[in-house]
Amino acid sequence: MTYCLAMRLRDGLVMLSDTRTNAGVDNVSNYRKLFVFHPTADRTIVLQSAGNLATTQEVLDRIDRDLDDPAAPESLATVEHLFEAALYVGRLSVEVAQRHRGALDAIGADGTSTFLVSGQVADHAPDALLVYPAGNYIRASDDRPFLQIGETKYGKFLLELATEADVTLDEAAKVALSSMISTARANLSVGPPYDLGIYRNGSHVVEHSRIATDSSFLATLEGVWLKHLRLGLDELPMVDPAETSLL
Amino acid sequence: MTYCLAMRLRDGLVMLSDTRTNAGVDNVSNYRKLFVFHPTADRTIVLQSAGNLATTQEVLDRIDRDLDDPAAPESLATVEHLFEAALYVGRLSVEVAQRHRGALDAIGADGTSTFLVSGQVADHAPDALLVYPAGNYIRASDDRPFLQIGETKYGKFLLELATEADVTLDEAAKVALSSMISTARANLSVGPPYDLGIYRNGSHVVEHSRIATDSSFLATLEGVWLKHLRLGLDELPMVDPAETSLL
């Protein structure tokens, strides 16, 4: 499994990915799932991936090959809008999955992948898009400024609670990490280290850091978070018979 | 969808079910999913259901028919252990699902159901069991004193955080309700009113109440819970560059 999320906020973008991969619980590994592309000075594109690891790796190899090939009809260096980058990634994803579909179907495996494509192209507003396995996409909105792929359910409540388009990037980063640790706590196939990217509008630089499994920051974050959940639970009212109807 | 949970604690049992049902988002309704059986003085059995509504209703009708039929080879009045009640419910569930399988397969519908069977039979220790669509079961344990069916992911973190076998029944009830409102917040197909059952060991009485959609208790619970989640988020540390490695 995997958990990746991207937020499109007033001041910029926050992207966070875990690194755990598994092909069965007896085959667990770590792979990067957050990739920064800066092929020309006027564009910064962050790719995050979930789904079949072979498909995502072949898609990334094709992206790199197109970037190295001046004759490539399309690449992350040539698209003129971020949605064109999303469609380009979607096309590669569909092509790779189709190429291997027969063989994968025969063993009951799913070869599809889902991507988050975030960033800024030229002077267009920064954006975050989710590319479905079918190659189409949706974008984040002011009403729902986050996108998730992979194991999306466990960490969704925190995003819904605390992510509004006008929170600061630093606030959003800690909400994202809280959502991540809630997910990792519930699903063994999501885990650290975590790759965090922060993009400030117009900067064309992604502040990209890796949060290690044994970092004291992560331990503090988890400790504070658990403490406050427990405090909240302690102060919840007891079930009041006067407010319920006995049946 | 549905969300039902049962906890087996030191002092007794806590059961909680939502009431929302849906056959597509354009066909949403409310049905009870928590049922108390007290067929003889020495047994109290609580059934909670998730899955195909027609299957669960037919299973309940068969349970009632068997209770009314002195010649029935097996019923909730004749089983001698709670696990036998679970196997009995599982057998009915498999029979009903199989009876309609051909017709349901033809329209791509799933006719299976999952049940929670909790309670006390005679002097045996109270217990809570989850009956799979295949008719087999698992039970709660001291290490994991809760069972969930239906939409289990959104509310799981709270149960894992705060449910230990030695919490009081009142504490457990508010944890259960917190888990429920987190789930209802995330999934439209889970919703109030909620049916809460509390069983104290040896009592053979289920304190059974319904918490209405518009109850002030529910509003207070949600308000306190959201306030404390926000407070917790406020006090989380910011991402500290000294504790992460820039890439």
C-alpha cells in the first residue's frame, strides 16, 4: 500500500508521501514515491505515485526518456499547463498498464497506478491534480484543498478537519504529517521515512526533506498527537440517559 | 453502508450501530441494525448486522421463526454457548445468501452479510463475536477488545487508541460514539440515529437506548471532540528543518 497527499493552499503546495511498498506482507520494502522535476527554469512539477510499483517505475523511466529526447513529441518540459502534465502522465500510465495487462490479468494482479501531479508551470497558478488509472484527472479546490491516493481513509478526518485553503504552509505540513502518522498507525503497509515537499507560490523551488523513521521530530509529533487525543476523549461527556431514549 | 461495533470489556459489553442504509446514493433510508434477543431467562444475545439488507432481514425472520417453533432443531433459545449462536447465525446467513446468489450474481449485486453476535449465555463469560459471510467467526480478545463491521476504517484509530479491556463501560460508550461520529463525518452512508446497547456482566439486561439525530448530547459530543482535535493540532510542533534532512 501507500499513502500520498497533496494540498493546494493560498500560499503554495504541500506534498507528503510515505515510502513503504509491499507485495504481500512477506515482501515489504522502501521506495521513494515523491519525485521533483524541474526540467526548465519556468516549471516545477512534483509527482507522487500509488499502485503497481512496476508501472510507476516504468512511467518514471518513460518521463525521463522523453525529457532526454529532444525529438519527443511531448514531455514535462514541453507541456504548457499543469493539466497537460497530468494528461501526459495519465497517457503514459494507461500505456504501461495496457502493455502488461494480459500477463498481469493471468496471475490476478492489478497493474494500474494513480498519480498526484502538483506544481507550477510558467506564470499559471500552482495547482494539484490527481490522475486516475484511466488517465483522466481531478484537481484540488478551495472547498477541498487536498488530494489523497493509496490508503486514503484512515487519515482523511484530520485533513477534513484542519485543512482550509488559507492555512499556512507550515500549519498544513503538520496536519499532513498528523494524517500520515494516523494512517501508518492503522495500516502496516504505510510507513516511514516520509518525503515532504513544500512549494511556495512563484518560487520554482521545492523545499524537499526526508523525515527519518527514528527522528526525534516524528516521535514528538506522535507523542503530542496521542496525548491530545486522549485529553479530548477524557473531556467528552458521558452518555446522558436524559438525552437518549431507552428502548 | 453501515458501521457497527462491539466491545468486550472487563465489566461487560458495549454495542453501537448506526441506522443508515443505502442502495445507491439516491436510495437512502434508516433501518435498525441492532437487535436484542432474550428468549430465555438465562441468555441475552445482541445481533448487529452489516451487508445486504434483504439478507439480514431474512436471517432475522428465520431466527424469529425458529424461536416460535418448538420443533426447530436449533435456535437462539437452544444454543448452549455464545459461539454456537454465532455458528447458528452464520449458517442462516450462508443459507439465505446462497438461496439468492444466482439471481443476485445476474445483476452484479452482493447478497452477503456480516454479523456481530454479543451477549451472555448461562454462566459462561460474556463475549463478542464477528460472523463472516462464510459462516465462521472470530471473537474479541483482551489485546483487541473491539470488533467492527461495515465501514470500519474511519473510526478505527479511536478504538485502537482508547479501548483497553479494563476501561469502564461508560468510558467505552463515549469512545464508541466518538468512533461513530468520526465515521459518519467521513462517509455519508453512515449516520444517526444511533442504537447503543450496554450490557453489564451477569445482568441479562441490555440497557438499550437510541441517540437521536438532533439530540443535544450528540451535538455536545461532536463539538467537544472537534474542539479537542483542533487544540491538539495547534500544539503539534512545526516541521523542524534541523530534524529532517533536506534532499
